[in-house]
Amino acid sequence: MFSCWFPTGFSATFSSLAFFFALPLFFYRVQWATIGLFEKAGLALFGWLSLSILWSQAGVLESLGYLSEYRIYFMVPVISVALRCLPATTKWSVVAALTGGIVALIASYGLGLGFWTIEGALYSMGAKIYHGFIMSTLMLVALLIARNMTGVHRAGFILLSILIAYNVLNIETGRTGYLQVIATILIFLGLTFGRKQAFILVVITAFSFGTAYWTLERFNGRVNETLANVERVFLSDDIRSSTGHRLEFYRGALKIAGENPLVGVGVGDVSSELANLAKKGEIRVTTDNVHSEFLNMLIAGGAPALFLFLGFVCSIVWTGVLNRRRDAAVGDALITLAAIVFISALFNSTIKDYGEKHALIIILSILASKVNFLPRREFIG
């Protein structure tokens, strides 16, 4: 599933089955204290989006269909509680996820270097945005493993991290992935080393990425193309590019949000409101997705939904900070993952879209199950 090999419906079937099989264990073991902070934040956001059906103009069934796009918020607590009872399942879930990520990396190199072709694939087996999300997460895991290894094993995982960075920068073309990989490295350095060492390594990293910009043709081209497209939008009002379309989506989203700042238009009316703007000529591109999770929340549920989503991301960070004393790898994984999600959510519909959401169901469920093993006195430090 991580490598996007199977159709959406296929993988969704298995995730749904996993959820329903987890329900009996969840009801048997659940206590409010066993549900983590970011899981509670997600449930609060889902509750607010559910309430927004009351002021949606769309019918209840139609609104429920849109609401189901945010099912991650109730699936993660159920699966994480179940995983507490199933350490072997947790272990093999991690192995399967890492295998999927590595297969995706190998496949992307083969596609990008012309060793093979896959129908419907360009430089990776999934969308470039999803690929960047998975690669930055895989890099995070590789760096955390390398930190706990020595000798040839450490060198191997560092090499894997370098291969991931090159893949994102100069094989695939996802610009969000650039930011996610850079953030992953910088946060890892800050969490792993002391101030002086971290500063020196950050300078080296900045120099390395600067060198990559000047020497890697695809990386350089995509960055320059993006800057040129932004300039065309503001100087010539030319939106004929991916960047231009996104800025037009954001303008439309802010217009809708400005007219409905307190409670939004309701989760069921986001698509229709955007379609109405396009029909009236107030935005020049038709869309049902503004490609920013923050703006999606602002449209659907107003300021409360926006702050709840931001609280969801921040609570992942806080959970990681609290957990670092007991398990530095889990704590640092949560902190860095939150940054990956934050960057993704600025420019993409991370939860509304299928790929990233499905990956997060796995990643957050596993990490939450590890956090929930903490005795309360240890968890609070």
C-alpha cells in the first residue's frame, strides 16, 4: 500500500477490515487514559466537523460522505488501542510498512533512471506528493535506526538516507518533498546533537543542499520553475501553472472563509461553494479541493476547525516531547512526523486526500500504541 501499487478501493477494503477487527479489542481495553493527546485532539476535530453537518446545505447522506474523508481521526484510536494487545502484529506492521517504502524507493530509481517502465507511473509508483511524504518518513526511520547502530550497520542506514534525499531531489519532482526532506534532516540533527555539533552539521547540511541546487538539474529546474510561476502570478496575473492554480485555489478559499469565519460552510458544502465561485467567475479554476488542509478546515468548520487541526499537529509534537525521556526514538519520530505533516498540510490536502491519510493511519496508530504503553507517572515525566 505504501508504494501505491494497488488501487484505492483495494487497500481501503483491507484498512476497513483491520478497523472492524480492531473494534472488539478496542471496546474490551479502552479507557479514556489509554487514548493519547493527539488522538483526543483528532476526535475533537472530527466531532466539530460532524456538528457542521447541521449548517451544511447538502443533504445528510451527502455530508456524511464528505465527513468520511476524515475517518482517520476515529480510526487511529481504535487501531492503536488494539495494537497494544498485539505486539507481534505491531512488529510485522512496521516491517511491512518499511518494506513498502523501500520497494517504492527502488521502483522510483528504476523508473527515473529508465531501467523499467510501469503503466501509469512516471518517476514513482504513486503521486509525487505522496511519494515525497513516504520518502521523508522513510528517511526519518532510517536516521533513527542509524542513530542506534554502530559500524557498518550505521553506515548502511546513513547511505539509505542519502539515497532517499537524492531520490526526492533529483528523481521525483514533488516540491513539497523537498521541504519535508530538508525539515526531517534539520530536526533530526537538532534533536540528536548538542548545540555546537548541531550548528556545525546544520551549516554542512545547508551547504550540501546549496550545492545540490547548483548541480542537480531536476532539483534546480523545479525550484526555478516554481519561483518563475509565482512571479508570473503576481506580475502578470498568469495562473497557467500548478503553482498558479494553487494560489487561485487559496484565494477562493480565503474568500469563502472570509464570508463564513466563525463556523465555515459545513463539511458537506465545501465542494459546492467552490463550484459556485468558479461558476460566478470569482475564481478561474474549477476545483473541489483547495490543496491545503489548513484552508480546507477553515472553509468546512471555520476558525474552530482550523485551530483544532493546528492543535492536532501541535499535540503530536507535545506527545513526542513528553515521550522522549522514556523512548527517544518514538518521541523524536512524533516530533519530526508532525513537521512533515505540517509542511504537507500547508500545500496539500493531507487528510482529505487518500494516500497521505492512509499512510498516517498506519504510522500514527503504531506510534500511539507505543506511547500508550507508558505508565502514567513516566509519561508525565
